Amino acid sequence: CGEGVKDYKVGDRVTFDSTVYCGKCPMCLEGKVNLCSDRQVLGVSCGDYNRDGCFAEYVVLPEYILYPIPDNVTYVQASMIEPLSVAYHAATRTPIGPNDAVVVVGVGTIGLLTLQVVRSFGAKQIIAVDIDDSRLELARQNGATACVNSKDPDALQQILALSEDGNGIDVAIDATGIETTVNLCIQSVHLDGRVVLIGNLAPAINFPLQYVVTRQISLFGSCASAGEYPECLALISEGKAEVDSMISKLVPLAEGDKGMNKIYNREGGLAKIVFLCDEEQ
């Protein structure tokens, strides 16, 4: 610990936010630290906010991005806080409450975590949409009240049929980020509905502008997270977010390159892997 560190000591169990922010710019002063004009993101290599990651023997972190890990949360579970925080931020871009019906399009890791966060908010209906039946089954196990395979030609009609009076869903969340999934979300919501965009696999898409305007549909972009780590740690600690089943494999750090390549090449059905140092095995 550095000389200026006041709230932590050597040996404390901690996790940390991936965003290092200035705390002084207009966005930071509004609590929107994910939009800090001088932010750096650990492990992200794009030029705008590059900061080397944590495949290093030692990493220096500012105290203000540290968070204590509850006693009943393991280190492996805590390794999922960053994607959970992305999901939490997305689910709070527009209010979601007990009377809302929500569709989550794309139930990979972020989509599944978003589904769990939405469930913790008490949404009355949660529809999971994906092209993979095994992912849809996992979504059902994690609280989806209905599942729709988007490869079905009538997928949109199935979603609308599940809505109240067939008029559309309250909130649609896209966790994929391609043209077809964004447009499916837009078409799934009712008049004055809300669409949250997390995924961005495609840097640019076409979407039905006239449809959005005349139906007064609100689109919300969601960028990373903005300090929601305590809420996410609480969700895991209280059993409201289950992350263990989303971890495909625990891998020794010495085999990290092999694990990375398997993920990159989509081998073996792997989604998330966690690297363990020797002393953690």
C-alpha cells in the first residue's frame, strides 16, 4: 500500500473497477465516471483510453477504484464483477420496475447477467432471445419467463404475442449489437417504448428512423459502468446474481495463451474462463 492509502491494508480482499477516472471533469462531477474525458480503462487497448492490463506480476491501482469483497464472495466470483457491472449499468439506463415486461436480445455473458439484474428489479416478465437453444435454456434457468429463438421466421410475432394485448414490450435490451438484433428490439417495444443498446459488434448499422420517430421510441446507449461495483457485489453476496455457471473453465495462468486462443477460435463451447495463479489452485 502506498503512503496515502487510508482505507485498505495489505492482505485485504479487494476487487477494482477497470475505469480510472479524473474525478474533476464535468462528467465525473455528475457521477458519470464512465464518460470521463481523461479516463483510462485497464486492459483495453484502443487509443482513446488505453491502459495496460493485469497480466503482470504487479499492478498499481488508485485507492478510489478499489472495493472490498464480501466474506461470502470468492475471488473467482469477484472476477465476474466487471461484466456484471456493465449489465447493471445497462439495466439502469431507464427505470425498470415490477410492472415492466423486458426482452433481452442476445444472452451471452452480458445478456445473461443483464437478465439476472432485471430479475432482481422485479420485472414481471423477462423474455430471452437468442439463436442458440443451449443459451436460451441457461437463460430460463436464470429467470427468463419465456424464450424465443430468433432464427424462427416468426420470432417477432412470438415476442409480441407474449406482450400485454399484443402491443409490444415495455423495454428491449440489445446485448449483441448487430443490425438485425437492434431492429428486432425496436420492433418489439410498444408505442413510447424504450430500447437499451449495450452490444456494439457492428460499428454502424441501418435502423428504421421513421418508425422510431413516429412511435416515439427512446434509444439509450450504455457505456461500460459508472461505479456500480458495490451494488453488484451485493447482488452476488445476497444470491440475486449467480455467476458460477457462467464460468466455463478455471485455467492455470501458465496456460493462459492456450485458453485465450480457444476463446478466440470459439473452441469447446467456452464463454468465460478465469486464470488462476498457482497459489489460488
